[in-house]
Amino acid sequence: RAELLRQYNAVLDGLGLKTVRDAEAGIEMVLPLGIVAFDRHEPPFAHYTATGDLPARVLLISQPGDRVTLSALYDILQSLEIVPEEGERNLGPDSFTLTGANARLVSHTRAWLENGEIKGFTLVWPAGDEERRTRLLAAMEQSFARLPGTLPPVAAPAAGTGRRDLVSGLELRRPRLSRSGFFVDPHGAVLTTLEAVRGCGRITLDETYRADIAHVDERLGIAILRPREPLAPMEVARFQEAAPPRLARVAVAGYSYEGLLDAPSVTFGQVEEIGGLAGEAHLTRLALAARPGDRGGPVVDAGGAVLGMLVPGAPEGRSLPEGVSFAASNGALQEVLVRGGIAPQTTRAAGDLSAETLSDRAAAMTVLVSCWE
């Protein structure tokens, strides 16, 4: 029997299982101190990070709260890099379980709400080592005990500070690429550049709503997206029928910094020439300093009507001077929309809105398009 027990427990050799009493977090449990060590308290987590070559990590979860707090923590954890998207998701009234797995790692999180205190833990383990992971996980769950007290409440971020790459010291899951797009019908269909959606495992609008590619024009590099659930845009593009005169004032709305800011930026410029550098009829050259994240955003005239969509435009293998941008013309865009089953809204109305009103109108139709692995 002793030999059988030795063989059974041999898989845990080298993990250095010891009972840890974290009085500040109010948790006592068995942890693998042979491969992780305490790093810091950063509410609502106590961080235990890897000490060797094995990329393992343990988080103790500790904070005051109620069911609303528990649900918010459940949502936040699912946005973290250490919690891959594939896996079990189970949120109950007073507890939750999160399991995430990909080719690199497997993470398992349990949390419970009792007497106004949320406590739990996360184990992050390399993929392909299931026997040790499941045995260690069982030992950790069986030993978990609550002590008095919690880590301090988590302070809410200040308004207007934009997105953060870290939550309590943990990296957020980020898309592979983000570009801009704009709404072209009342149900939330979006027109964007093909580079924003090519080769994506998953496409989202504003990092929240799943979308699918409805139509693609390879020659023009344009794609139409449809959300999986109907959306109600604040503003839908109205395409200007009248051709813009040279030197006309224009603006482009886009997520210049690929989602690091909470709202689109608006950049002003002017029409430089109708046509591309090589005479492409479907392009308009602009004197406008745009960034890659702006591509796919709407180019609007002084009255807020859409004149085109910002596209890469530079010949392959060449770079252009700063301040040179290109827009796909309305004629080309409307043809793509019709082939994709969307009747574009058009106008001939001219206008001269203030910069603030023009910015608000352009931003209201603009959406962040993200490409995920």
C-alpha cells in the first residue's frame, strides 16, 4: 500500500506542496511553493509567480463585495490573457467557475461569495501536463479555507482615462489587429477595409459584438460585416452624391490608436486630387495625416455626408510622405454595398457644420473593428 501511495503521489514530486496562510488576503490553502513564490498583493489578487522554467502561476482572489461584484469579477477575468476563450463558463448566484485552455496554457478559477466577501483562486498551468495539473488542482480545492478579512476594495478607474493594458497587474487579451469601420444600414451592417478582417479567427465590433463577413471585394480591398445580433446605430452613413471639389474640407473618423482610446478620433484635411497616384478612378487623394488604425473609417464632407472610406492606397513596397492619404470613392463603395445586398442611403445636401458638430456626427457612425486569433 505504501508503494502504491508513493507511485500515486510521485507525479507531485518537485512541486513543493505546502500550506500557505495569507492573512492579508484571508485565505489558507496548499500551494506548489517549489515552483511559485509570493510576489505581491495587488487587489483583488495575491500574485504567486513562477520561480523556475515551468510557466505556472497562482492568484488568490480576495475582495469585499456582493453578487453584482461577483458578476463583474467574472466578466473581467474572461478578458484576461491568462483565461483563454475556450473552456467551461459557469456563473451562479454565489459562485463561479472559469476554465480556459489553448495550445499554451490551461487556467482554472473558482470563486465564492460568503458574508459579503469574495474569495477564490486561479491556477495557470502549461498545456499538455494534465495529470499533474488535475492532481494539483484537487489538492488546492480540498485545502482552500477562508480566514477573516479581505484585500482592500478595488478602486474604480478615473473617467476618461481610456483603456488599460493591465488589470491589477494582469494583461488583458488583445486583438491581433484593429481598424475602423462605419455603419451603413439601420441593423448594424458595417463597411470596413479588408485588411481588418483577413485571416481572423473571430471578428468583433467595439470589442463586444461578434460579426461575420457578409461580402468581400478583393480588388478594392473592402468588406461588409454583419453583426450576429441586430444593433441600433446612433448614426448611419449617408453617401454624398455630389463630387467633392478640389481643396474641399474633409474629416476622417477612426480609431487611430487601435482601441487604446474609448472613442474614435477625428482628423481634418482636404481633398487633394480626384484619383490615385496611378490614375485609379476609384480613389481620392487627400491631404490628411492618418494612422493605420483610421483605415476603414468614413471620410465626410463639411456637412457630415460620407465622401468615401479611408484605405491604404500606397503602391505595394512603397512609403508615401506624411500627410498623404487615400479614400475609396463613393461610387466604388456603393457598388460593393449593392452587391452585398445593402441599399446605401444617399444625399445631395450641402452643409457647413462646426468642427464639434461634424466630429460628433462622424464619430457616431464609426465603429472599432477587431481581428482576433
